[in-house]
Amino acid sequence: MAKEKIPAVVRERVQQCRRQMAKQKLPAYLITNRHDHYYLIGFSGEDSAVLVTKKAVHIISDGRFDTSIKKEAHWAQVSLRKGMLLDEIVSVAKSYRVRKVGVQSEYMAVADRDELRRKLKGVSLVDAPPIVGDMRLYKSRPELSRIGKAIKVAEDAYQAMLKTIRIGQSELELAGRLEYEMKRRGSSTPAFDSIVGVNANAALPHAFPGSRKVTKGCLILFDWGATVDFYRSDLTRTIFIGSIPPKLGRVYEIVLEAQQRAIKAIRPGARMCDVDAVARQYIADAGYEKEFNHGLGHGMGLDVHEAPSLSWRSSKKLEPGMVVTVEPGIYLPGAGGVRIEDDVLVTPTGYRVLSRLKKDLASAVVKV
């Protein structure tokens, strides 16, 4: 693996990975998460694995990705399997004569891990900590640029879609139009299955778009994101068609104020649970404690949901370079739900909101 052939960012990340492996006393680290492959060495193929040792980076893939490997990671050792991936992993691991291999247990089926342990006789198979996942917590400038592009694509697509809303359209039509507009602007895929919920369906935080129709005075919740150069965005807006039902208008204002207060609480050193508590307490004081039934937010980047967890479950602290969503919501079964979500960067001195769509109550009214 000639050093001069390796891109500088890849060399730095591999070295950082190896330093963490040394701390964990891991002579080999088997990476089976596709997005970790891309982050660490720039390889984008699926159904593959990467074995990192003290001196080698070995890609285990198949002929479908031969050309991709030559373009993206030509400097790496490569094994293109003819049979099953697990069998080729066993063969490659044996060739390095290592006594211990760390695996990503969260990205490997129990049956596969058991079979790998059975076939690698004499090799200790251990669950590795999230080495690459921890590296991905902190976004570099190029990563922030890609996330920013994904946000802009999603925002521009959303604004274009709003102009096409008509009475009688279904949730599925709205989702399809939104995803079409994102693709027109360069999104390779939606960041996740787009959520569009009309009225009562919006009371389900992860509603599936269906046949419910747009009507005068209805509420519509949109949760969507774009993917640009593998990086993702994640936004939520709630709108009203023509007019605002008084109760839901008040709920909207509560959610918006809770979100703004939580965003202002973001800063290096702040505990995740404490930021969550800012929004959660405001919503509880307004009488809707039980109607906010999920965490405040999550990290995003190559995955739309990745570390850290901005919720009551985590006492970990925010640090500069992290990108998190802030998305409080109130859900009223049978009536509707309101959620407002933005993407926020933790800076050395506080925060920067990366998304720019309007969210005041007046801007939530759409005339059709």
C-alpha cells in the first residue's frame, strides 16, 4: 500500500482508525457497514466488507464493483469473491494470521457472526466499539459542504412542490412530486422514505403516505430529505391549506417556540439530555407532555440517523463539528400533528442553523 497513492484524507482517517484499534488492542477490524467503508476509504460498493490491519486495508467484494474499486480505492488490497461473502471474509482473515478480529456487531446478523466464529478457529472474534462511527461524529468542511448542498436541494424542491399542491391530491402524489423535484435538482435518492401526513395521519410521527386527500383547511406534515454525494439532509415542516384551525394553530406556536428554545441551548459542552429537556419542558408546561413522544433529534451525515442522540436517553455532551436535527412535535390522535425540524451545526462558540426555510405561523399557510 504505497503511501503516495493514497488520498491524504483517506490516509489520515485510516491512521486514526488504526490508533483506535491499537487502544482497543485489535490487530484486525472487520467493517461491514457500507457507509463506514465510504467514510474511511471512499469505496461506495455494497454487499462488501473491509478488513483493516496494522499494515493493510483489504476490500472484500465481488466483480460488480471491480471498476469502482479501481477508481475509488485502487491502492487497497482486493479480493473479489466468487461465492459467499462470509466465506471470502474467512479466507482473507486467515491470510493475515491474526489472533483477534474486532467486528461491527450492530451491522452483522447474529447467524453470520456465529458462523464466522465457527469458521475462524483459533481466532478470537470480539465486538468492537464504534471506531469509525465515533470518527463520523465530527463533520469536516467538505462534509459540511455536501450536507449544505443536500439541504438546499431539499429546500428548493419543497418550495417548488408547494406551488403544485391542489385540492384532491393524495399524500402519495405529494410525496412523489417532492421526490421528483429533489431528483431534478441533483438528489441521487431521497434521504429516507418521505413522510407526508394529512390531518389525522400527521399524528403518526412516521406516517406512511397513502390515499388521504388534500382538502380546504387541512393540515399536512412533510418530513423529507435529499442525498447529494452520499450526504443527507432531514427537514420537517407543517402547513395548513387556506386556513388554520385555532387549536392546531396554538399547537404550532408551542412547537415552534420549543424548537427555538432548544436550538438556542445548543453549545459545546451542553448535555444531549439537557437540550432535549428545554423543548420537552416547554411542551409539558403547555399541557402536551404525553403528546411529545420521541427524542428531540439525532445526528446526520452519511446516514440520516446516526450518532449522537439528542434525547433524554443520552448524557453525552455536544462538541464542535457535530450536526444534529432539532425536531420537537406534538401529536393529537384523530386531529393531526405538528413537527418542525431543522439541521444544526455545533460551532466552537454555539450553533449555526444550516437550514433556511421559513417556519413562522404565517408562512405555514398555503393558498391553493
